[in-house]
Amino acid sequence: MSVQERHRRERHARGQAILTAAAKVFARHGLDGATIEMVAREAEVAVGTIYLYYSSRDDLYLNLIADRAEHLRARYLDIFARRLEPLAELKAIASAYLDHLLESREISLSQHSIVFSQLHKRLKRQSELRNFQRVMDLSHEIFGLWEGTIRRAFEGGVIANSMGPRKTAAVVWASMNGAFMLMGDGNFFRDVTGLNPEHFVDEALESHLAASQLTVHRNGKRRTELSRKSKRSNSQEAAVQPLAQ
């Protein structure tokens, strides 16, 4: 291994270590409550070392979100490469997303729309704006991959096509995120609903899919019945015509 390659790997490893430390700090203090000094202490590096990698706290946060998004995209692409049947693909993609939420639990809970919109308004540095756009591009790409899975599920007759792939993808995605947000305080959820929060998001998704598949089954039976009625009607008309002549 060349000296240059070793230095590149060491720099990458240090950057990842800083991101890992930042995830813990943001989870504990939120975006606005965290500081570069806190991250430096968590990572056991000098404050100046962090500025060699990231221009600001917000730049560090955006890099962390982008890093997590890239891992999720890689999971999706791995699943697509397996060429699963539509229903198996849909469940695998949904499971990968739920795992992503759980692995990034506190970061995901802090990354709600008001925080992200406020963050965008205050960005000034080129690196911050560039990484914000990187996060948005990754988010659009990941949602597009999810939408493609929903479209294939439609084409395979797995779920009902009542709103089209984009709206259906958005509804299921929002449902998973909403259920996950409720899990932010498991004790509160349990006290209010009397339900066990463990595996609730998975069960909510399974329920959604089951209801959609039931709709597909009912629509299929209705089409079959209409087809039979149409055939009977055509047969009766054909039998009456010779008598009329």
C-alpha cells in the first residue's frame, strides 16, 4: 500500500469516527443544542481536527444525514439486484427502511420538517449549501426507488392501484414515518393506547399491505363476476337472434 493510499484511508476512517461521535451528540442534544466542542470531546480529537473535515456544525449534521442516506440507498440497490417477486421486494424494501429508522432512531426523530426547513434558511457556506443539496438529491433518489417498488407491486397485482404509484408510495412512506415518530416515547405510547410499542411499526405496515391485498382480491372477484355476467348476456343474445329471424 502506498503512503498516499494509507493517508487517504486514515483520513476516511477519522472522518467516519467523527460522524459516529456526532450521531451520539446530536441524539443527546438535538441539532441546535449540539456544538463542535461536544463532538470533539466525544470523538477524542481536537476541535481544529473537526474543522479539517467539516466547515461547521450544520455542515457536519448534513454530512451525517447524507452518510446514512447513502447506506440506505445501497441497501435498496442490493435488494433490487436480487430480483425478488413484487411482494417479496416490497416487504424487503420496507424492512430495510424500518431498519434504517431504528438504527438512526434519535437522528431520525430530530430530523423532522421544521428542523430541516429552519436549517436550510440559515445556511451560508458553499459546503453547507452543497451538502444540503446532496441530502435532497439522495432523498429524491431514495423515494424514487421506493416508488418504483410500489409500481412493480401494482403491475404484479400485489396491492391496489387506487391513487397511482407516487401517491401510494407517499402514503405508505408517511405512515411508516408517522408510526415511527409515535415510538419516540414508548412509555407514552403504551400509556395512551395500551399497546406494546415493540414491533408496532412492522405490524402497522403488514396491516396496510393486508388491507390493500384484500382490495385487490375483491376487485379481482368483482371483475370475474362481471366477466361471467357479460358472457352469459352475450350467450343469451346469440340464442335469441335465430328465433327473431
